[in-house]
Amino acid sequence: MSTESTAVAAALGDRGAPGQGDPYFPLSGNGGYTTRHYDLDLAYDPAGRELDGTATITARATQRLTRFDLDLSGLTVRGIRVDGRAARWTRDGQELVITPRTALRRGQVFRVEVRYGGVPANITDPDGSADGWISTDDGAFVAGEPQGAMSWFPADNAPLDKASYTFEITVPTGYTAVANGVLTSQRSNGGKGSKAGKAGTTTFRWNEDRPMASYLATATVGKFDVQRYTTASGIPVYNAVDPREAAGAAPALARIPAILDWESKLFGPYPFAAAGAIVDHAPDVGYALETQTRPLYDRAPDVGTVVHETAHQWFGDSVSLTSWQDIWLNEGFATYAEWLWDEQHGGPTAQARFDGYYARAATSSLWAFPTADPGKGENIFASPVYTRGAMALQKLRTAIGDPDFFAILKSWARIHRYGNGTTAQFVALSEKISGKDLGALFHTWIYTAGKPAQP
């Protein structure tokens, strides 16, 4: 916990802090507890766009708590229980403030049940894009980076707090509900839907037992064609594709087994129990997202995009951010994976890609701000994070040589597997493995704005 967070916690006493103090999204996440598991029981009616949910969250108190917060935007709370007893609550913006019947002891494991519902509204991010529960013409495109998880379930909505998840999603027959992890059951209800309570529904149950940041959760709903198979290396694949995107998506999706095998050789064993893709028809969204185990695409992706989002399963999903200013550890690494794929599959070398970008004028937006601190939310998806982040990795590679460079990538994925990392930790690991002082290199390429004088 930072000095600032410690001071806030001391001032609040037995009340959990309303945020984790992220420099870009200070109210994201909450203080006083860590989550262990989310059990999300949802029903969605695409016709009326109505969501009905019960979230049961298992957590552990890190201090004595007389009250604590969850993040929830919009929707109507219908009742809350803490350890089976009715609790009081109030709403304050995105904060759902819960007062349990009796105080929670430090170290106590407790369960919070929140019943809620309504028509979800997506979140508008600082850069103007939408995330969260985004309605489509046949369901919902559900992508939560960086803030959108709270648009559809109450959460400790910060990447530092990761948990396992179970999803039970009931939708009208003919629709498919796709979440993270492994599909453990699919049943037609015949009048006994877990939420819908009427005939003509199907319930999909998904389980993700590896730790997951809330922004990587999805519950996408649509009329999908489903493809299931197991790769030669034993990874179950589940693809859900909007029929309108099927022809365009087929070439890239066919490469998923090869991409998984190739990235496993570079980065270490695939970190999850399942893989695949969700290809929706959501042309107004404008992006794809590395939802854990099963990336989400707003349209038919090309091979490079699948390489990028699959690389995130190591860099971003298994090894997650500590704060959003470190997002280059996600996006720079996944962009560099695209460069490596091209280099090893008949395309330009990573150095050629570097040279092409370095040739851009000093006035280019590529040099506008530091890669490792892009500055508030509007810049976290801009080119210095992606492209200049990849350029920094190429500079590291040329400075220390391929054996040490690729050892660093594997070590980073192994050491922080299922956890979180920081830029400072990556720099320290790079120096430890290479035996070199890399302070000047990283200062120039990730901590400083402006075009470097030397390529």
C-alpha cells in the first residue's frame, strides 16, 4: 500500500476506502478487503435490454470494517446480504456503500450477495470510447477495459484485485451467452430458468478458476455460430462467431492453434485452461479486447490482431497491471508480439518495423508523451503506449542480445504468473538477467517524451 493510500486508510478508520488510489482512475477499486471469488447469476433479455442479476462475492477483510464499497454504475439495487444477513446500503456515484449488520474483523472471510437489475448503460471513457455492457442488434458486446465491469456487476474494479469467477447466464433460446474460462454446462430450462422463470430459455454456466481482473470479465450475448475443438497441445478452444462475420474471421481463427503454440514457445506455457474467440458484429465499438481466455472482437479480425490479443493472455491477463499508468506492459508487449510473428513468418523484421516508426517526424503523436506514464485516461490507448512500447522492447533486445531478451520475456511471465507487475519490476528483472545497467535506455524510451536523438 502506498503512503498516500495508508494515510487515506488511517483517516477513514473502520471504513473501507472508496478507491485504490490509481493515479488515472482514483475511485476504481476499493479499500479494506480483497476479493477471492465472484459468482454471477445473470439473466438477459435482448428484446427489452433488461439485465437481472445476483452477484455473490467472497472476500477477505484486510482491516476491521464497519462499512465498505463496491463499484457499480447505474442499475437498481434490490437487496444486499452480508454473510446471510440483510445489510444497509447507499449509492454515491459509482460507489455502492454497504454497512453490514455487524463489523467485519480483520482477516475475516465474508460473503456479499447483491441483487440488482435494470437496463445497463455503458461507460464513456476519457478518450470518448464506450466500454462495459454495450448493446448490439442481437444482444450485448461486453468489454470492460478500463472501467466498464461496474456497468454490469458490482466489483472491486481495479486490476490489482484479481479473483476466480463463476457465471450462470440465462438467455432466450436461440441466443448464446459466452463468458470466460470453461463451459461447464448448457441446459434448456423448459420453464425453469434460474432467473427468467419462463419457457424458452437456455442457461450457460462458465467457470474461470484462475485469477482474473474484473475488466477482463465478459458475458457477451448474441446469435452465434459455435465451434469447439481441442488443439494438438491439449488446449480446449471455444469460438463464438456472429454469422455475418464468419467468412471474414475464418482465416485468422484457423490460426489460433498455431498462434498458441508459437507464443507458448516464446513466452512459456499457456496460462489458462481454455482459449478461443468471440467475434461479434459490433461495428460501432471500434476495438477488440483481450477478455481472459477468449478475446472479444467487434468484427472479423486479421491474424495480427489475433496474435496481439492472444499475447495478452500472458501480458495483461496472467500478468496484470498494478496501476493503469503501466499499461505499456500490456500493449507494448502485445504489439511487439505482432512484430515477432511477422519477423518469423515471412514479414518484415522487428528492426525494420522499428526503423519505419523512428523515421516519423519529431512532431508525430508517437513522441507526444512518455510511454510508461501516458497521463490520465485519455492517452492510455494512444500510439506511444502501443508502438513506442514495442520500440522500447526492440531497443532492449538489440542492447542485450536475443538470449537474454527472450529469457526476460519468459521469466517475466513465469515470476508474475497470475499476479501483477510494475514497470520498475520489469526494469529490475531486465538488469538482473542481462547484467547491464539499463537505466539510460529505459529513461529515454519509456520515461521521456519527445523523439530520441539516436535510434
